[in-house]
Amino acid sequence: MNMTVNGRDVQLPDHVTTVRDLLDHFKLNKEMAIVELNQSILDKTTRDDAALSDGDRIEIVQFVGGG
Amino acid sequence: MLNIGPYSFKSRLLLGTGKFPNFDIQKEAVEKSESEILTFAVRRMNIFEPNQPNFLEKIDVKNYTLLPNTAGAKTAEEAVRIAKLAKASGLCDMIKVEVIGCDKTLLPDPIETLKASEMLLEEGFIVLPYTSDDVLLAKRLEDLGCHAIMPGASPIGTGLGIINPLNIRYIIEQSSVPVIVDAGIGVPSDAAKAMELGADGVLLNTAVSGANDPVRMAEAMKYGVLAGRAGFEAGRIPKKMHAAASSPLEGMSVL
């Protein structure tokens, strides 16, 4: 499956079908991650099961130091 | 107590979390500052470099109220998107509206700040806009329903202190919501000065994170805020044009 994650075109293995799989694939901290799928911000409590499709545009952000 | 929307805080010092030398120093500085509100920015995770440490993992988040900012936004729509991303963290519902209109001065765009604040209030956020020291703009933001007004002392990161204390004072006098002087603070006396003018709080970052000893400066800022607030509450003497002796004029012993 091909997607754009944080502005980068990436090719993902077939077993990556949900947001949970995606976060696991990139070994990202699930507690910190905030996910936007095709410009729709996902609720943290339900987002892990959100299904991914070919061509999805995903943003994964977090809190960082700032004033 | 500093009351913002439904929240109450003992500390009137709000601390930014950017540009500290390392997390250990940052953690100690946060502790010494006794701040209860910490600001953050929202940025992309690096998907190709996972497991990078995050300061939020170093602190007990439940002991703090997080105040994410919309830094990086240049339009109201961008600010609203960042605010919604921040809220989706499930960690907070306060937002520091920060819409920068000029890359050189980092001064806020008044029109976009006003628009973003209005949109975020409609969305149910606790809204704290970072604004210039424009008195009428501050009034317009308050009239919208903003929960606090955060005028800059001077441009972000300059450490120039309060450039226009008269405007800050006007903003404080007219405001029925908390006024938090945000940006441009350089030294503890700047923070004290803001509080002496009657500010409800001070938000600073670089003055602490960029100091030679951020931990000591964090503590110094805490005292600056405390001293300024106590001075404001005590009520200063009027300024006079001529001297007035503090020792008795009568009863001098003469040889």
C-alpha cells in the first residue's frame, strides 16, 4: 500500500491496514502520537482501529518544546 | 489565585518548554519555577527516527496544565487546525493562539489572531491569544469571549522587557479577564515590572532556557513574579516631583 505520511511518500507492507499497524510499523510512541487521516483528525480513543487505504494522506504529530 | 476559564492556579508564572540545553536541566528548571502551566508546540513526528525522547515523558503530566500553542500558523485556519490537533491529544483544552504575521519581527497578525480566536471559542476551546500591546485589539479579543489576553512585552525571544508599559497598563486596567504578559521578558525585574503593573501572570521561555544557568533563572523568575505581585497588591506610593523626608523634621538635637 502506498501512502503519504508526514509529507513523505512511503510504501507499506500488506499487513499494515490500520492506524495501529502504521504506528507500530514506524515504532512511534502511541501515547504521544496525534493522527490526522485525509485531513480528518482522529479521536484518540477510537483511532487505532481506523482503516487505511491506498493513497491515504496521514499526518502524525506530537507535542514538542515551544513557547 | 490565577483563574483562567474553569481552571485555578497558585503560580502566576507560565513557562515555555522550547530550546532548553537538555531534558534534565529543563525538568529541574520547571520544578524550580513552580510553574503549573507549561506551553508546547505541535510538530510532526519523525517517522524515520522513532523513539526520540519527548519532554512530556520526563514529567508527571497530571501535575501540570498543558498550554499548546499554534506557532507556525500564519492564518486563522491553520491555527484552528493546529489547535484541534492539540486537543486530539486528549491532554488539554486550552490553546495559546499564536498567528505570526511577520517572520522578521515575529509579531502577531492581529486580523488572523482575532479570526482564529473567534473560531476556537465557537469550538469550545479555552482561548488565550498572544497579541501585540494594542489596547483596542485586546479589548476586541476580550469582547469575543477570550479567557485571557496575552500581550507581548516586546518581540519573541528578544529579552528587551516591556517596551510600552503604558499600553500594558491600559490593557490591564480595561480587562476583566486575566492579562498575561507574554514574550520579550529578559530578566526577573521585567517579570516583576509586569506584575507591578497589575498583570495576572507572565509567560516566558527563552529568558530561562537561554540563560547561562536555566535552573537558577527559573527560580529567579519565580521570585520576580512573586515580588512584583506582592508589590502590586501592597499598593505603591504615588510618584512625586520633589523630595519628602522620611525622618522627622522636628526634635533635632543641636550642639
